[in-house]
Amino acid sequence: MPKGERQLATAEINIIPLGTPGPGVADYIADAVALLEKRGLAFELTAMGTIIEADVDAILSLAREMHEVTFGKDVRRVVTTITIDDRRDREASARDKVEAISRRLAARRSSRREGET
């Protein structure tokens, strides 16, 4: 990648609102994820966190906004965990990473089948 060129990083953001009236937190998380939809960013919502693809500055800014919006409904404590994969030698989307693992698993299964014959 040319020096100074911004590229996409992959991040997982996990937000845990504490002290909510009940055990469910879907409404709080929906408020945070709505920020991503509003910005039109690529993201994947999973059961354990939200995966975002953006440049690192945008990821950090979004993480702060998502963290802050979670306080909006009488929540007094929020724990936010951010994991960032910032690869600078070449572009690799979250989908590319999953596909690379899938190819390796398929190759291993094929090798095992060949060894059985």
C-alpha cells in the first residue's frame, strides 16, 4: 500500500450496558448499531459483538459514539471492548479473512479424504 493511503481495518466492538432494569440489552445495542446504519458503513452484527470495516480513525470515533449513546436510557455504566485488526501490507476485508480460513479447512478435508483411500 502506498504510504499515507488510508485503508480499511477490521474491528469488533462489544458493548455491555450494566445496571439495566432487566437482563436483556437488545434495545441498548440497537441504539449503538443505528449509528453505523446512519453512516452507511459496512458492518456485521453478531451475537457477541459488531464487526466494522473502516479506517482506524473512523473506528475509534464510532466506538466512542456507540459507547456514549448506550448511556442514553438510564444506564450508568458501560463496558466497551474494541479489537482492531489493522493490516498495512495489503488490503484484506473481513470476508477475505473468513474465505481464507474456509479454503484452508476445505484443503485439509480433501487431504484427509485422499489419505483414506
